Amino acid sequence: MSADYRPMWQQLGLDLDALDALLGVLGQAYQDIFLSQQKRPENMAYFDFVMSEVHGLRIKELMDAKAVGRKVFGSFCVFVPEEFVLAVNGVLVGLCAGAEFGFAEAEKLLPTNTCSLIKSFMGFGLTKVCPYLAASDLVVGETTCDGKKKAYEIFADYVNQLYVMDLPQKKTGEGRALLRGEYRKFMAQVEQVSGKKITADSLREAIKTVNAKRRAMQRLAKLRAADPTPISGLDALLANQVFFYDNPQRFTASVEKICDELETRIKNKVGVSANGAPRILVSGCPMAVPNWKTYMLVEQSGAVIVGEESCVGERGTQFLVDENAATMDGMIEAIVDRYFALDCAVFTPNPTRLEHIKQMAADYRADGVIHYNLQFCGPYQVESGPVTAKLLDADIPVLRIDTDYSMGDVEQLKTRIQAFLEQIGN
């Protein structure tokens, strides 16, 4: 890091020794996994800088924003509309939930057979090592699964203020009405916390800002369809992860810059993998920083990941909000339409997700699909059965991986992944 942030961390009430231990592990892992890659785009240097300062400079930016009256909202889910937060000049950031840290403390309050993502955000909170959580004026939860829903009841005692949105379970008129009602209540909560009113003008600008960020990621995704692909899956995953932390305008400009570089690479037929390397699509559970294990194993085995059907991936960026609405009510309806179109596994039935995975495999010329599940994530583990059947019916090879955040299964996963790649090659 470029400065000593310990006084700031101390002000936030963090456990400095525990945070030092976390940053030491995170820094070494980043160097081993990302900086050891060959043929990286030069403009990935920006994202390397972001990760080097993810607990430092970015937190200082949040604290500086708070010092001038702006509010920070922390969330775990793509169903939380950034548009409403930006409309009051607030900041929306993702929260820590991607590492096996503080699990012993979390398991004092949660069953051991709780998914890693939930145990992770609980562990980070209990051990006081997440500066994003400490800086948040409001933590926004959502009922995307029963595990989260019940964990939030406990988590509420460990955050400044927790607000939980109820999400629909079915793509029906009643389901959409529920989402509309919850978003209107969330708007009111954002206004109350910020002390500012959302206006038609401020919401319109917020919609444009978030759409621009999504358009940049859509552009990046399409460039990965090239053969040879101009960027590794690891680096693309990193961009998708930084999407949730960075300043929106700066992030958009940085992604556009790397896309310009990738277009030049494609024109010159410069890729990051060997000719004929298996092209893999990853589908399933989200991967928050620093959950890089599966991508590392796939690409170190000689394949290249060309897309991710995930909340940290295309599900989080694939749809835009219609910018043509002239009134506040019209803009709210457009926002509801956009988020209601997401095909999260919380919905039942969920046929559009199955079709979307198959279409992504075709669009990105994937040779096979890895369906990635966090152990004990009911929605995605159950849905992996229909997904597998759908893909096999279309003659698309599938490997189902059920794992957690630990490194204890690395050798087993490596063996299975290499066998899958050999199957594809044959």
C-alpha cells in the first residue's frame, strides 16, 4: 500500500493484528495467482493497483466522502439498486464475503453446514477485519436464500444499521408487484439515511451512470468471445469483482481503456492461451474477492475461461435500465423491470437461466461448462441438475463442482478439472 492506513483502520474499530494477517495472505495470493500470469494486458495494471489499495486508498475515499456528508451503503447482492444510492449522492460498495476468515467465530452462531459466503460475511464482521462493513452507514441485505435471511437476524447485532429487502420467488405479476413495493420502501430508506430526496433529475443521471458501467462490462464480455481470447478468465473475473467496489465513473473509464487494448490484441491475433486451449464457461454461485481458487485451477490446467454466468459476471451486468422514461414513476418502473429480469436461482421455476447458459456457451464458443456450486447453497446446488441435463441434451460437456473457500480440496479439484479438459480434448 502507498500509505500507512492504520490510524484510519483503528478509527473504524478494526482488529489491526487480524487485518494484518488477512492482508498478508491476500497479498501473497494475489501475487502468486495474478501477477504470475503471462501475456496480461498492460491496462490490467489499474486493477492491480485497485487490489493493492482495496483496504487502503478506497477506504480513505469512503471516509472522505462521509466527512462531507455523503453516506455509504454496503450490500451483498446484485438485487440492491445502485441507482437509488447514486441518486442521493451516496456510495454503494460490496462487502467482504469471499474468504475463509473468521469461520470459527461464525460457527459459534451458525450451523457448520452453512455456505461459505454466509459464514464469510459473518466471520469478517465478528472478527472486525472488513473496513467496508465498518464504513457503511447502512448495510442492505436481501432474502435471496433462507440461509442469508436467517443469518441477517444475527448479523444485525454486529453492524451499524441493517436493512433487509424481501425479494419475490416467482416471475409473476404478484412477484413484480412485491419487488416494486420493496424498491419504493428502499428508496424511502435511502432518503432517510442520506437526508436527501431522490429527484427525477438525480435518478435519471444515476441510471445513466450505472448503465454506462454495465455497458463497459458488456463490451468486455463480448471481446472474450474472440479466438484466441485476449484476456484470461482470472483477469476478467477480477474486473467483475472490482465492479462492486470502485468509483463508478473511474471504473467505467478503466474498463473502456482495457477494452480498447483488447480490440487491438484481437486485431493482431494476440491471445493469453495456447492455440486450441479448451474454452470454458463457468456458471453458478458468485465469487467475491478473494475467491479465485477454481479459476486458478482451470487456467493453470491449460484452459481459458471465456465467460461467467454468475452474479459476479453476466447476471450482474447483462440488462440495462430503459433510459427513455420521462417521469419519476416511469423511471422506477424501468428499474423494477430491469432487476426483475435477473434469473437468479431464487426464482422458481427458472427456465430463462437454463436457456441463458446454453446461449452463453454458444456466444462465447465454449467447449464445456463448469457449474460451480458453493457447498450448502441450496438454490444453485439444486438447480445444477436441470442445468446439467439441459446442456448435455445440447451436447455441451458439463463438470459440476461443489466446493467451499478452503484450499483443502485443491488436489481433488485439479484432478477432476484435468480429466474434464481431457474429455473435451478427446
